[in-house]
Amino acid sequence: MNIVQILLEAFWSGIAALGFALLFNVPRRTLFACFLFGAMGNTVKFMILHFGINIGFATLSGAALVGFLGVGFSKKLYAPPPVLSIPGIIPMIPGTFAYKAMIGILKIATGKLQTDPDLIRFTVLNGTQTMIILIAISIGIAIPNLLFARKKPVV
């Protein structure tokens, strides 16, 4: 892994986060933060994966970083934490694993199981990876919000 790969990964992750921030119509003052959080979160995930640690922990670490940054900068940017953190985690969504799991389910449903004996194993593996990553993203975003979010008085 060289610095060019890291910078490219960060740039394209930031672009994906920025695109979803624009799609969600976030305030203009938060766009750079959304770009930065997406770039940083996915780069942390990318670097942890490079060291051989599993994708669940890597995703949890990247999502937690984005969650902590979202809570920390929400007061400075006058925006709720989800406005900053949700676009930042979008690049971590496990699209490839989910796609492969769905294709496997469709092949099983159409009767292609006789031609590929490993189809069930690959389908279950991809579905499990998808669920682990989604749970890691959920926990990584929720924990900082639960620990450090502003408490509003009950009326």
C-alpha cells in the first residue's frame, strides 16, 4: 500500500460522501465536513483492512470515527450530528457483498444449485458479511451519539 492508493481511496470516498450529502440536501456550510468525514472514515477502514484485521472491526472503527467527528463538530457547524455523520458512512455500505448474496439467492431460487455445489456456502458467506458490516456501521454511528449527544430537557 502506498500513499497514492491511500489518497485515491480517501478522495473517492469523500466524493461519494459529498454526493450523498448533496442528495440529502444538507446545508452548504456542512459539505466540506461531509467530504472530509467520508474520506477519513473509509480511509481508516481501508488501512485497518490492509493490516489484516477483519472487515467487521475495520468498518466499526471507521464508522465510530465518523460518529465521533459528527458529534464533535455538530456544535461548531450548527447542524445535528446525523447531518454530518450519515453521508460520511455511505462509502462503507457493503454493496458488493449484498449484490453477491442476492445473486446467489436468485440462483438458488431458479434451480442452479445442481451445477454449483458451493453456491449455498458463497451466498451465506456474502449475506453474513453484509449483516456484520451493517451492524458494525450501526454500532459505530450510534455509540458516539449515545455517549456525547446533547441532552434536551423533558418538557
